[in-house]
Amino acid sequence: MIQTFYFNDLRTCCYVLYDEAGECAIIDPGCIKQSEKDRLVKFIEEKHLHPRMILQTHGHFDHVMGNAFVASKWNIPTYIAAADIPQIRRASSYGSYFGYEFEQPSEDLRDMKDGDIINVGSIQLKVLESPGHTEGGVLLYDEQGGYVFTGDTLFCGSIGRTDLPAGDFDKLSESIRTNVLPLPADTVVYPGHGPATDIGREKMTNPFLEDIIAREIDRQQTPAETQNA
């Protein structure tokens, strides 16, 4: 099961992922106001859930504003790709430039690598590296459940920005080509901002994917010896 919260002024999506036994992970806790933290706690307590970990799709400040609170509240570690550890470690100072004051995220950091399987009770999430928006961005894919958490790689009708430090449009395009487009069309997409969507819809309607799809078609139609020339 998945519960979506929209937190902070940037409307960051925080997800509570949990199985039938109540084992759960908290994905991208962007809660900064006390009322937001209270909403998260209330939901977890009313559902009798057992938080086991924080999963960060990437380390930008709007996705980690509530990390310290959540980590302390339930005494749980944070999983994040090693390449984004510098991002999360400067998150509070970077956020302050934009007027957001929050506690520096937890230092109990665990590395997530491409291909890793993260077990949330009976749920298995596969880590898919997705650099481009940040160097250490990841997707979290539940093949059996038919959904993927895309962070700021892919949104409904858009893709992640690449004009911030460590952003790279070519890398983001390649991440989408290799790890997003091959997913089944009915895979539900839970992005870092905005409403949920699905892969099929985005292939058909997302204008930012048109060029990536066109280049992939050209690549597939080009003889291998020409590609390697």
C-alpha cells in the first residue's frame, strides 16, 4: 500500500510504503512544518505501522527537510546513493538560501547501488540508478506491484530540471532511455512532485519524452556497425 503526502511549499511528494504486516518505509520525507510532521505521525500511528527506513530518491533539500525528524522519531537509517551524500550533507545550508530552515539530515546513511533489492517487509524494491537531475538520483521499482518511484527524474507531463549543480541533461535523457522507457506501459509512476501517472501515458503525451523516444527508435534501426563506427 502507498500513502501520498504533499509537503512544504514546493509540494514535494512524500510516500509511505507499507505491506500487510505494517512494515513500512518513508520515501523522501519533505515535511518541514510541525503540522506536516503531525500528519505523518498520525497516519503511521493510526495504521499501526512500523517504519524501518527512509529511502531518498535523491538528496535535494526539498526532499530531505523532514529527514532528521523522521530518522530520530523512529530511530531508522537513511538509504541514499553514495553520489548524493554530498547533496544531503549540505541540504540544510542550501535550503537556507531559499528561506527554508530545517535540521541537518541524519548522518546514519546507507548506500543504495544500482541493482540492489531493498526489502520493505514483503515488498521488494529494485534500485535503478538515474543520474541527471542529481548525480546520485535513483528510481525505486516494484516489479511485482507494478509501480515505480521516480523522484525528480520523471513527472506527469515533464522531466526533472538539469540546471542545478550536478544536473546533466544528457545523463537524464540516458537514464530515462535505459531505465524508464523499458518499463511496462501500465507501470504506475509516483513522482517527486505532482500527481501519479503511468509509463504508457507519458510515452504518449509527455513532450519531453518525444525526442528521447525518437532517438531510441533511430538507434534501434541503425546497424550496429554504424553505431560503433
